[in-house]
Amino acid sequence: MNKMSEVNIGKRQEKCENCTKQCNKKQSNNDGVSSTQDREQVNGREKELLLSACLSCDGCISEGESLKISQQNLEEMERVLALNKKCDVAKHKVVVASVCPQSLPFFAVKLGMDVAEAAAKLCAFLKSLGVQFVFDTTLAAGFSIIESQKEFIQRYRRRHHDSNALPMFTSSCPGWIRYSERVLGSLVTPHICTARSPQQIMGCLVKDYFSKQQKLNADKVYHIVVAPCFDKKLEAVREEFYNSLLESRDVDCVLTSGEIYYLMQQKKVSIEELDSLPLDHVLGEGGDLTLVRHEGRGSEGFLEHVFKHAAKELFGLDVHEITYQTLRNRDFQEVTLERDGETLLQFAAVYGFRNIQTLVHRMRKGRVPYQLVEVLSCPGGCLSGRGQAENKTAGRVDKILVQQMEEVYNSLPVSLPELNPTLQTLYQDWLEGQDSPQTCKRLHTQYRSQNQSPLQPPHMQW
């Protein structure tokens, strides 16, 4: 394990004050720290951490999961790349990297260039290591948004005879999903959108469609995802994303933006001397790939895309601009659609553990007026993921860096996924249509309560 990983995992294993209050799993005698060495590292230092840090304690992560997560590091990637250079060609693995759109602004700021230039430099760096294909996961996010839009319409139309239909919660944040399944249970899990996250749709796209196009078995492809968030490592090891017949995981290794940048520094890469290479097309097309973003505040924009789609589909209204109303703070905002004084839709964006607590408290009291809630465990959204936004010396989110990344991210042109011709081609060629069994199988999953009781534990304090 590299030094950077050791530092970050050490921090993430610190006892979170909320852990003993909020988690319904019994904490072990070592306060959620897995070894004597780790206990010594954190002794006497209790910091207020994000939900994502809570989830690293051994009260929530099994031994098997912990082992799988520990294997997602730079050394493992370099081991695979080194084997490719040494072993027989028949034993090679095709190494594919998929980069999250929220990671690219990090590299743009760090390298002092615009997003397109940074993406080209990152692509060149990864290929210099031995990675053969580098993709942008914005395509997969488009699938996730479209499927979320469809599911919201279905849920809205059955709201009167299905008490679990609304509100619908977004499902792209693994920290939120983990907390819902392990702590909140059946109060929340039936309300979670079943669309897979962009990361896992990208994993399926690479290991199923792309591998077949390359005439490769899925186990011959080693898939790396570069993400802003540590919790994406946890998402990658979920059982439903492992094909036991092919002995292949959709995503083999998640590396944070910070880990990749650390590797750049470790190898003393000269950005000026590094080539600029265009990102690859999943369909194998040539030419430059135009980088775009989806609507939203530094995340995937599920709220805004679903809101506009629902306004048009359900009420025949075209919404061009969305106005957020700040409630408790910048990370608890709502959006309302009105007509003739009547409220037709009311959505909310809820980011950060404290705001999540407020949301669930209201839900228990039956006071949630929203039809959809976009939930993210990181305050500020995905750009603020601790895998790239944390100040390594202070151990806190670097607000100046986040502001710079937001400016860079917002400079990208907005794209509507439903108008993306590549998505339409893949729906037909890969999934056999938008409403096919293949679409349901490849783009959706289920989230279930994994706690002992669906009721609120008596020690839970909101």
C-alpha cells in the first residue's frame, strides 16, 4: 500500500463521533479501529468526519469487504501492468481506465490548464503506464439519468396506491446507500431509485459491451475507475456487481484522483513533455471526444434533469432555468414547480451527513413534502469528495480548491443525455431497446435493508 493510501485509510479509520450515536451495529472494543497500529495512530484524536469516514469502521465493513477494498490501490494497478510486460501475451489483461467527470476539474486545477487539456494529459499519462483505453464516464452517467427519469415518472403515477413510491431518493452516492442499507433500513430503502450509479453502469458497459467488441472475455479486462471519492471503492465490491460465472468484477479497482496525482508526482512527470492524447470512444469511433457535463452543482445533476423531464412529461411545462431556494444552508436546497398558484413538484438537494439526519428525522415524522431528493454524503457534492478535495496537511476540505474546481466544471457545455446519439445507439445495439429485459438487468439493481430491525434503534439520536 502506498504512503498516501496509508495516510488516508488511517484518517478514515478514526472514530467518528457520530458512529456510536448513529450506527446500529455494535462497536467493537477498539472503537472501530482494526489494528493496534491503527489505534496508536488515532489515539487521542477524535475529529468530526464525513459520513464516508464513518463507513470505514469495522462495525460496518466485513472482513471480506475490507480485504477487497485494501486491494484497490496503486500497487495493485502497477502489479497488473507489470505482469503484462512480463507474462505471455495469452495471459495479458487489457487495462481500461474510466475517469469520472468530477475528477477532471481536479487535474485541470492541479495542472493549471483547462479541462480538455487536462483530460488529454491524464490520458497520455495513464497510457504511458500501460493502460490501453481511457474513457470518460459521462456516457454512463447519461444512462443513469435517463433510467432515473423513467423510474420517477413510473413512481409518480403509482403514488396513490404505493406508499413507497415517493419520495424517490437518488442512488449514485455509495456513502448514502451504505448508510441507508445498514442503519436506516426499510424506512428508506424502498424509496431508493434502482438505477445503477454511473460508475457501475460504466463497469457493466466495459465488461459486457466493450469486451465483446474487443473479442475478449470479461476476466481478460482489468477495469480501473478514477473517482473523487473513497466510498466508490466500497461500491465496487458489492456482491451484485460480481459475475461468478466469468469470475469478473465490473470495476476491478477504484483509485481516487488524489492517488493518481500522487503517482504523477512520484514518477516526476513533466507535464510539458507529456503528450496530449484524446480520450477513447466506447464505440471505437475516431476523432476528438468533446467533453461535456450534465446539469447540477458539481455532481451528476440528477435533480435538475429529472425535474425538467417530469415537468414536461407530467404537466407539459418546459423548464429552462431552475431556481434553488436555500433552506437550512447551501447544502439543503429545494426546487419547486408551480402553476396558477398550485405546487406541482417539489424536489430537494440534500448534501452532507447533518442535512441527511434532518431529512430522515422529517421523514419519520411524515413531514417530507418532496417527490424526489438528491442525496449526497459529501457537503458540496461530488467535487468535494475527500479523494481529491482534502487538504493533506489540515485534514479538511480545501475550500479554495473546491471553488476553483467548480469554476472549471461549470465552464463545460451542458449536454442532455436523452439527445446523445451514442446513448441511443447503445440502447439498441447493446441493450435491445429502452424497455427491454437487458436494460433492466444491466442498468438497474436493488437496495435492501441489511440491519437487524426496520425500527429506529433506541440509542439513535436525531
